Amino acid sequence: MKVPLYLAVAQWMLLFAFGLLLIVVFRQLGRLLHKDDATAPFGPAMGSKAASLEYSRFADNTVQYLTPGDGQPILLAFVEPTCPSCEQLVLALGTAEHAGELSGLRVLLLTSSPKSYLKVSDAFRATRLECGRILAQATTQVYGATSTPLLVAIDRDGVVRAAAPAIQLAEVRAFSRACLLPPDKGESIPITAAAPQHENDLEAAAPAAGAD
Amino acid sequence: MDVLVLCAKTALACLLIVAGGAKLSDPASFASAVRLFIPFRVSWPLLSATAVGISLGELGVGLASLTLPAITALNALVFAIACAFVAVSAVGYAFHRGRSCRCFGALSQRRFDAAGVLRSAVIAGVAAVALAHVGGAALQLGATARTLLFAAAGILAVAAFTAARVRGTRNEPGPEVAAQ
């Protein structure tokens, strides 16, 4: 029986494509075996340039592009509505905001959960702080947000001045001070990082299209 | 000559299947790349739906091109898509240089650059080769062969989806720090 030429060519091409994908998967599996997430750094390195990121703002359901270093200090909180420690942090941030202690800062709550999840938490539902959903999975990787809550202080030059889990109002105040460090000051404010309160894999909960 | 044309045709079909499958693994990320080409404000659900639509379109055209080789209109459609790739690469290079193109979802870390425009031009060239006429006998496929090809193409799409998902969650480079 004679095989049509097209079928023969298509078979080889599919085989080639499968081979390429197999190489990609095996290469990645090899990397996974050598890299344990437990050894991965938590939070971005202090003194490093903060990465830009995109998020979907819950207030008006628009995509926003955050560019650290545009002259405004940023206090970034990676939080999840289902995480009790994150609720404490959101309450602390709200208190500080209400007291005017965060004036001059752009405070942004980032979550991997859809907007509907905010309903499960009184703190998230009531907060007037800007809140959005992370769009690219890469964002959590870049910021080392492997667990929540994570608070990141970024100065007006886009340099990370502090990054650690935080819950208390005092910690929020320390982070806000870190945000306002003068640009010429080379060192960052050391903030003792407590152990993450809530292991919440942000990557696993990465946003799915149109879930909002 | 026929072998060359058929190689071009099947290679492009596989490329579209892999690109579509990989993009579907992380539509939110691809949507952020799509947003670069929309000059006005678009709601996220619409943007996301557009990204999924483009991914499904690529996947569908790839599947159809691979399993229905006798339909020559599909070759023209693939060529048109390849030309669109060139246009997107060129616009991306002109206005969003250095930003990730997400052309293959998380499978590729390519960004909008001159090499990307060249790659797209090569793809368009290959698509032009695939437009060449091939004798009908070479394209005769029975129902069984067609079904098997469709199944293999489906598995290829799933493999691309899975591979991109693994890479996407573990090995993506961060968004570049660049003033907008």
C-alpha cells in the first residue's frame, strides 16, 4: 500500500515537533530537580531595581502598568483574601492610611485571586486602598512572593528598600519610612522578617483568563 | 519540490498548533502582550477574550491546515497569518522594543527585537513556499489517516500546553524594568 507523500511528511514533522517539546520539558524537569523552592529567596533583594508589573485594577477593571522609579515611592503588598495574616496587614495598612501616615506613597495591594474572592474577607471588602490582580505569573517569581503576606518598600528611584512579611502597624510604619529614604542613601532600612504566616502558593493560584 | 512544499506546509501547521497550545496555557500573560497593540482602553475580560480567541484561532488554523491539506485556501490563510506576524513584529520592534512578545506563551522568552522581525519574515517566506501547487495525489488522505493526523495534532497541542505551563510557572524571566 502506497503512503501518500503528505502523510509521510506530516508524520516526520509531527515527530520532530514532539521531539522538540520533549527536550523543552526534560530540560525544565532537570532544572526543577536541581532547584528547590524552599531555598528560593523570599522577596526581592534589597537594593535591587524593582521590576515593572501589570495588574488588573479591581476598582474599574482596567489593566494598569506599574513602573517603579517614576518618582513616586511605592508600598507594594502581596496579599490573598483567604490568608488571615494578609487581612491583618490590610487592616494595618488601612489604619496607617486613615492616619495619613502613608501620604506621598502609592500603596498597592496585589493578589492572585479574582475580584469575587474579596468578598470572603471583611478587611479586603472594606479597604479603600488600590487593589488589583496580578496578570503575569512572572510577577510573583520576580518579586519572590512565594508566600503571603509580603510587603515591599520601593523608593522614588524604583529601588527596593525593604521586603519582608509584615502584619503589624509598626511594621507598616517602618516600611513607609523605608519608601521615603533619600535616593542618595545607599543602604536600606533593616526590617526583621518574621517567618511567613501563611504559605500560599501564588503561582498555583495564578489568574486564569476572564475569571473576573 | 513537492517534499519541500509539504515540509513547509506541515512545519507551519505544527508551528501554529504549538503556538496556540502554548499561549492557551497562560492567556493572562498573552493578553498583556495583546494590550500593547490596542491603542485605547479595553476592559480586561474583553482583552482576555481576545487573547484566547487569537490562541484558539492559531490552534484551529494549524489543526485544519494539517488535517485538510487539499484545501488550498488554508495555505493562503496561513500565509496571511504569517504576514500578520511580520506586521506585529515590526510594530512591536518600533514601539515596544524589548517587551516580551509571548509568541509561544511561556515556551519562548523572545522579545520584540530585530531578530524577531527577521524570524517572522522567514516564517512568511516559508508560508509563501507552502502556497506552491502540489499534485493532488500527494495530498490524498483517507478518513483513518486524517483522524490519526488530527489526534496527533491534538496531542501536540496538549504537549505544548503542558510544556508551557511547566515553564510558565517556574522559569519565566521577569518583566523588564523600563520606564514607560
